[in-house]
Amino acid sequence: MRALQRRLSNAFVAIQARYGRSARAHNMHARGPAHAFAGQLHQQVRAPSADLARSFRYFADQSLVGVYMLRSDGAVLHANDKMANMLGYDRAADVIGLHIASLTAPEDLALLEENLQARLSGAEEHVRYTHRILSRDGTRRWVEVHGSVCQYDGGTALVEMALDVNQKVQSEWQSRLADRVFESTSEGILITDAEFRILAVNPAFTRITGYHPEEAMDKRSRMMTGPGAQAEINRGMLQRLASDGHWQGEMKDRRKDGSWYPAWLSISAIRDNQGGITNYVGVFTDNTIRKEAENKLAFLADHDSLTGLLNRSSLMRIFAQQIEAAQTAGETLVLFFIDLDRFKTVNDTLGHHAGDQLLVAAAERLREQLRPDDVLARFGGDEFVVILGGSPPQEMISAIAQRLINSILRPFVINGHEMFISASIGSAAYPEHGEDAIAILKNADIAMYHAKERGKNAFQLFSKEMSNHALEQMLLENSLRHAIERKEFELYYQPQFSALDGAICGAEALIRWRHPTRGLVAPGMFITLAEQTGLIVPLGAWVLREACRQGKAWLDRGYQFGRIAVNLSPRQFSSDDLLSTIDNALGQSGLPSAMLELEITEGAIMQNPQEAVVLLKRMRQLGVTISVDDFGTGYSSLASLKQYPLDTLKIDRSFVKGIPADADDVAITEAIIAVAHKLHLQVVAEGVESQEQHDFLRAAGCDIVQGYLHSKPLSAGDIEARWYLGGAQAEI
Ligand SMILES: Nc1nc2c(ncn2[C@@H]2O[C@@H]3COP(=O)(O)O[C@H]4[C@@H](O)[C@H](n5cnc6c(=O)[nH]c(N)nc65)O[C@@H]4COP(=O)(O)O[C@H]3[C@H]2O)c(=O)[nH]1
């Protein structure tokens, strides 16, 4: 070590001798090792002294800072191993010859250039700047560079010493960032000591609580320790902070103006080296707006947006709960089903806006007549439901109903027009008239219908004699009319499979009615009624539109499902606008026409065979395929089939049912398949329920099978889950 010191001091002497006592040499000397190293290199070139060069290389190599020398064009002439390591290289030799720009982060190149130029132009002799070097693997490190200029090998060179300040810069940066966050975040922050005495607060704290830092300082935090927090503390907040170092929850906090607000608070404990808690950091938000929004959302989900009354789904929930409670307590419940008479006329003549205003006003009048513990809901359209609270005595029930009727009888003034309407009310009671919410609602509805039959503006209690079939049909017709506008219909889909390999090759759309009081109603209950009343035409148009929309959605998702089959009823088949309805459904949805199959019953074709030929041809021109449903039931001869433009025959379920045991059914089925194939028609067997039926049909050459054996009709979502996510093959 002593020898090294001697050698270094010799080197300094040698440099001083060379540069004399010039200010520059003095500065270099005075400024430390980089400058001395520069002198050494200079010396090495001008008067090579092996001893001196070795000493300085030793000196540079021992240095804990990076040292390097650049030619005036920026190429690295010399560097020590430390510098090479900082740049991600093993040895100094690896960086010699590289350009300093390639070792500098691109974003700092301008700074580098400025500092090189300052020295090369003579404007500065020494520079000091901080920038990011770019190491071999692309990572950046902050270095503080002390640079000077010297003469080397007959030209100007730059000597630089780089100190690794990466950690320092990053922690400064992080602390600046933390300061920024502390100052600018919208969350209130407070830092306390271990006794929750406030040491610092941020501007958001002041914004939320109204307290300025000087008012809060040194006070115990009320949010963390006050009465609002007491319950939480009892519930183990301190324990959680001690065990997990963190706790969060809602606190009630009081602003400076005395008002309370809900604060969502998150506290973290800070520990010293011994593990003891020294501080707490609390971050909180004012939860008022979120709470309000949550309450509003909850209200909207449960209430009718027009009248603000409970909606149908919350009524059903509340009623079910009340029934349960009444059952336990052995009490009775009374429900009114209220329908406004002549409301439709107002709506049709004065418009929806006036109709809405009338509904709001009527709801208000009903509300005024009831007690706070009575439940009032808008059931839909112009229908309201009341559940009377507190088991009212029999004589009270009609008095309340009459009060409600009278309140509606008073004229309403809407947009300057005086309007007169009335109300019909039906009533049913639990447990006398039904055991569940649906049964009681249905019976109150029946009673209400009787009140209307009696000339409206009346009240009727339900009695068991009222529920006969004819009335049910009337009720059904009534609600069927409303059902389309209330969007109560859904389509289910029954997949069809290739009899040969089990691949899915189609899906028949089958309508379902999600009735408000009866649940999911199958088409057998209402299609005939819809057909008789003509409602089948708008209903059928909706089915077409919806099936095409769903088909296109599946197509867009890349599902391979073959064709979508839609049933056309006889009345639809004979309606004038059938072709335009089909065309519109295809056009609006974008479903390719070849993917739509229309099922027409044999009976519908046979009603008017000549016209059917013309119509079927025109349907075919739209590009859709045509299938004859329930084939075999319409007594048409197989031979007559050839005159119709058809694609598919569906063997009726009644024949499939008898195979393979019933010889007649077997013969008919085989004949249908044989003739259909002769006429180049595909054959679908519907109602396949057993493996024997399937095996027989397959052996007989039937092309497609459809039935409970393979799948029941499913909702669109279930179809996707079952047949597309889990595979589209039938297990045959
Ligand atoms: N027993 C048994 N039945 C099976 C089996 N596989 C399927 N089915 C049922 O058979 C019926 C097949 O439809 P469909 O003959 O066109 O008979 C349909 C059709 O005529 C009519 N329909 C359904 N949806 C519509 C529609 O959107 N428009 C029109 N106009 N009629 C429809 O209502 C009828 C009944 O429909 P759904 O009740 O859905 O009854 C469906 C289906 O659920 C099985 O293996 N065994």
C-alpha cells in the first residue's frame, strides 16, 4: 500500500511537472482522480512510461467509480472495469470502441451532446451532470458524471467519471412522487402516531372534513377513535392492525360544520425496526355519493320508474315474504287487483304522455287512501296491486276498496283536459283463496274480471265458483293482448340432429310465454286462442324477427347450427303480409335466407291447395326452405306432394310414438320416408323419445331426428352452454 501511495504521488508530481503551475493543471489536480487519470493518459501518450501507465491503470481499476475517456467524436478510448460493469459488460475491453451515444438512454442524448459540446467548444472546462446510461440488456441506470477535457494523442479527449446514483435518484423520485400523491390525491390522508394523534394531513383531508392542517395537528383522530369508530374498535380493528398491519371499513365521521358523512377508511400500521407500531396511515374517501348512488340503484331495481311505486318483481317478493310470515303467525292477508277502466281510450286519444300523467295521478290518489303499512305496487300498464296490512276485518275490506274506487272517480285534470275514469277491483285472501302469491294474484285477477263484467267501477270478492274454464280463457285472452307489448314472450330452441352421425343440423324455434302470474306457459295453452283471436299474426311476426335475430347472433359467433326452423300457423299462412313479414325479418337481422326454414302444417296447405302452391313458390323465391309439419295427419295423399315446392317432411309425433311396436305406424313411417326420398325431400322425425325409435328411424333412412331423447327445447342461453360450449354432437 505504501508503495502504491508513493507511486501515485510520483504520478501527480509528474503531471504537475508537465503542465507547470497553470490554472488548468491545478484544477485538474485539485478536482480529483478523474483529472489526474486524464493527466496520466496524456502522459502515457506523450512520454510513455510503463511504470506510470501501470500505476494509473491500477488506480482506475481500483476505483469504485466508473472512469472512461472519449475521443472527440464520442468513441470510448479507455474505460475501467467498474464502468464496463455498470454498463453490463464483463471487462473494460468490451466497451472500448463503442460510441458513447449507444451507451446512453435515448431520452438523455440531448443532454449528453450538450455536455460534450460545451467542453469540446471550450465553453466549459469541467461539467457535472446526471443522466441515464443504457446498459447492455436495455436497462437504464442513473449516473452522475464529472467530466473534463484534456489533450490526448495529439487531439482533444474527454475524461469522465461516473458515479452510480441510481438508488438515490430513484428514491428521490419516489419520495417526490409520494409527495405529489399525498398533495394531489382525491382521497383524504392522515398520518398519526401510535396513539392516533395526527402528525400530517393532506389537502384532500381538509376538503373532505373542513379542518385545516393546523386545526387537526396533534389532535387524536376522531375518525379512527371517535364514537363512530368505537364499534369497529370493539370489533377488533386494533387487533387486526396489530396482527395484519391493515384494516379497512366504513366509519361515521363528522365534518367541521357538524354534519356526519360515511367515510370509507383504510388504515395501515407502520412499524420500526423492532417491530413496534410507530405510526398509522389512514386513507379515506367520502362515501356519500357512492352511498346515494347505491341507494338510487336499489330503489330503481325495486320501483316502477314512472309512478315510483313498487314494481311487479318486488311486489311478488314482498308478497311471498308476507305469506310466509302470515303462515307462521296464523294470520290472513288480503290482496286487491285494481284495473283502471277506460284508461286505454285516454291513451289512444290523448297520447302516451297524457296517459303517463294520468297513471302518476291515479297512483298518487290510491296512495293517499292507504295506510303506511299497506303495500301498493304498479303491476303493469294500468294495473295496480294492494296488499292490506294487519289482517283487516271482513267489513273493512269492502270499505277500503270503495274508498279506492271513489278516489279514482273524481275527475283528473291533465294538460287542461278534465278526464273521467273509474277502477274495477278484485280481491282474494290468503290462505282462503290460495296458498301462494301466484294463486292469490290469479284469483284476485279473476274477481277483478267479474267486477268489470258487472259494468266496471265495482269491487268483487273472489269466490271458488268464479274459476271456470270459460272465464280462464277470457282472462287468458285479456292478458295475451297485453303480453306482446309487455314483451312477455321468449323463444326456446329444440336442436335437430343428423340420424346418421349425430351432428347438429338445425333448431326449431318454439314459443314460450313468461306469464306474470302463471310462470312459463307452453304454446298448447295459447296458440289456438291466439289463432282464433288473430293475435297470432303480430305474435308470429315477432317470432320470425326474434328467431332470425338469434340465428344471426349465433352465426356471428361462429356456431354451426344448420337452419333455424320457425312454425307458421294456418292464419299466418293465409295473411296478406306474410311475404313482407318474412322478408323484413331476414332483412333486419341479416340472416342468410337459406338458413331459415318455415314449418307449415299439412292442414294449412290443404285448406286451399291451389293458393298454397302459389304462395309456397313465392316463399321459395325469397330463398327460405319449406317444411311440412305434422305430416301424415292431414290426409293428403303422398302423391299430391309433388306439386308443392317443398324441402322437408316432418313425420308427426303420433306415428313416431308407435314405432317399432305398432305395425301400422311402422308401415306409414317407412312409406313416408321412401316417397319423400323419391321426391328428393329430407325427412325429419319429431318426438323421438326412445333409443328403439331412434334406431328404427335410422335404419329406415330417416335423415334427421328431433325429440326428448336428444334434447328438450332449451332457452338460447342453455343451447349455447350445452351444445356449443360442450360440443354439438348428440350422444347417439
Ligand atoms: N311428447 C314429446 N313432445 C316433444 C318431443 N320433442 C319435442 N316435443 C314437443 O313437440 C312440439 C314440436 O313442435 P310442433 O309439432 O311444431 O308443435 C308446436 C307448434 O305447433 C306450436 N308452436 C310452438 N311455437 C310456435 C310458434 O312460434 N308459432 C306457431 N304458429 N306455433 C308454434 O305449438 C306446438 C307445441 O309446441 P311445444 O309445446 O313447444 O312442443 C314442441 C316440443 O316441445 C318428444 O320427444 N316428446
